[in-house]
Amino acid sequence: MNSNSKERNPAWWIPTVYFAMGLPFVAIAQASALMYESMEISDTQIALWTSLIMLPWTLKPIWSPVLEMFKTKKHFVVVTQMVTGICFALVALSLPLDDFFRYSIAFLAIIAFSGATHDIATDGVYLSVLSPKLQAKYIGWQGAAYNIAKIATTGGLVYLAGHLEETLGVKYAWMIVMGIYGAVMFVLGLYHIKMLPAGSDAAEVSSLKEGFATLKDVTKTFFKKKYILWYIIFIILYRFAEGFAIKIAPLFFKAAVADGGLGLSTSEIGLVYGTFGSAAFVIGSLLGGYFISARGLKRVLFTLAVIFNVQFVVYTLLSHYQPDSMIIISIAVVFEYFSYGFGFVGLMLFMMQQIAPGKYKTSHYAFATGIMNLGFMIPSMMSGYLSDLLGYKVFFMWVLIATIPSLLVAYFVPFTYSDSQKDE
């Protein structure tokens, strides 16, 4: 899968490849939760299993050095997109079975492994093809494209699922939606055969012993980086509050008013997120990238953390007042998604420019994003239990408290490289 397109304008491949990165992650993190809720699986079971199968995004540093040894980064991007597409189709086919929960969770777990591998390779292309200055310029594009996948899921596809639930029934509605996920991923794989630059070539590894030596060196050099303990704490805690909220938020929107929710239908949830949230999110991500590019990440990191976490005030207010006005709910979603998009790009660029630089850029960035997902996954696994125990109102007050560690580490975290050094 060689490519002569290294000089191709990044606008031709960054949006599509990061959309393909976001789609399986969001499908497992959010869409599957709504699917299982519609199929009468308990909140505790949903939060536990759909969080547990996301473990590959945390463990991906274990096999990320392997991708340094074989083929090009593009090869792994294309292959994993096609594997993910096929597995989504298998999820769809498993839903009519008696033990659908067991089989569909198993296929989603394979998608998680494929998706995590795809992330490693995609970031490897991004880091090896673009200069530090272009990385900063396109970080907003990357974040916007990744999170358009979130909007396509929580907006378009969830809305479609809700509409189809009313006409075809829950089972066939979600079979169609999972089939669409599969078709989109497979088509993107075909597109990237032509459009994606190859990225860095494989390292010269002539024996298994040399391969293990490379793995050891990758790990050792990561943990010897300057301020690495600080950086691990930072990337674990930046999305800590989000980890609690992400599984429960769509369930809260759908839960009956008598149970503390907002009482929206599946299609109404899709309409609110897809119509109003999508534009706010894309604008927030793009403006966040240009804001960093103009002022420098070190100067604005704490501001980005505040903007990122202010979204959780929205959930606290919604759970307290339980408004029945779609206008009020839509305004709240616009505010939430803008702040999320604006603040999220700061974390990604920090990992690229403060943690990844060195001999093993791709592997070290994978280490960083894996640790980030650990900080995201652990609270996510606990969220269903806490939500059932506390009720939505108290639960979202707890989420608000959970933003404090994120703000503290963003304020105090040291920088290894200045913005001028990165440009050089």
C-alpha cells in the first residue's frame, strides 16, 4: 500500500482519517449504550461492559511498537478500517439472536482492538508527515473531524435509530444503524488506499530478539522523559470528569422525568445533538486550534481546561431543573458541545508536542493516549453504579466536583518544550 501522496494537501486526508478514528470509539462509548438501553439492558450492565471492552484504547502502548517494525503506518490504517467495517456488520447480524448481548459485546470488543490499532497508525501518519507548525495548524481540523464522528453518531445515526424504532422495532432499527457504521468504515478504507500518505517506513528489525529489544527501548525511553510523572497525572485527569459523564448523559436525556431524566425519545436526542450540537462542536474545535496556534499552548492550556470542563455545569443544571423546553435543552447542548470541542484540542496537542517528540514518536504518542483512555475508562466503568446509587441530580453534582483535579493539573503542569523550540 505504498503511496506517492506524501505532499498531498492534508485537507484531503486529515478530516476523513480522523473521522474514521472517532466513529468506532463513539459507537462503543455512546451509541451502543443507547442501543442496549432500548433493548432493556440495565444501566449498570451497560456502563460496565461498554466501558470494559474499551480497554484496548488503554492497552494499545503494549503493541504500538510492533507497528514501528512492519509495513507502513498507512497499511495498518487501511486494514483496520476494513476489519472494523466487517465487525460492525457482524454486530448487526448478532442482534436477532437470543444471546445478542453476549455476541454483540464480543464483536464490539474486536472493533475496539481494531480501532485502537487504527489510532496508533493514524497518529503515526500525522506525526511523521506534518511539521510541528502544521500539526498545530491542523489540530483543530483533527479534533473537529474526530468529533464530527461523535455528532454523526449522537445526531444523525441515533436520530435514525429512534425513527426506525417506531416503524420497524428496536432490533431491526439498530441492525440498520450498525450496518451503516460498517459500510462507512469499509468505504473509508477504500478511499484511504488512494488518498492517505504512507507515513514513516518500518524500522529495520532483523530478528525476534531485536524486536523485543526495540519494545524494551520504547518503554524505557518513554518513562525516562523529563516531567513524565507530571505528564501521566495530567493526561489521566484532564478527561476524568468526562469519563463519569459520557455513558450516563444520553441515558439521562432518555430517562423518564419521574426517574430524574429529561424524558426525550431516541430520535429527539439525535435531533438535538445532530442539528444544534454538530455546528457548535465543529466551530469550537476549529477555533480552539487557531486559538492555540495564535497564542501558544503554554499560555492557554489552563484556559482550555476551564472551557473543556465548564460543559459539566450544563448537566448539573439540566438534572436539577429538568426543563421540558426543547429550546432550553438545545441551547444547553450547543454550549456543552462548543466548550468540549474548544477544550479537547489542547490535550491532544499537548501529548503530540510535549510527550511524543523523540526517537519513537508514534509509540510514545500511543503510550500517552493509552494512559489518557485509562483515566477515561475507570470512571466510566463506575458511572453506571454511581448513577443508580445517587440519582441523576446528585450524580452530576459529583461530576462537577470531579473537574477540580483536571483544573489543578492544567494550571501546574510544566512544559519541556517552548513553542519556539517546537517550531524549530
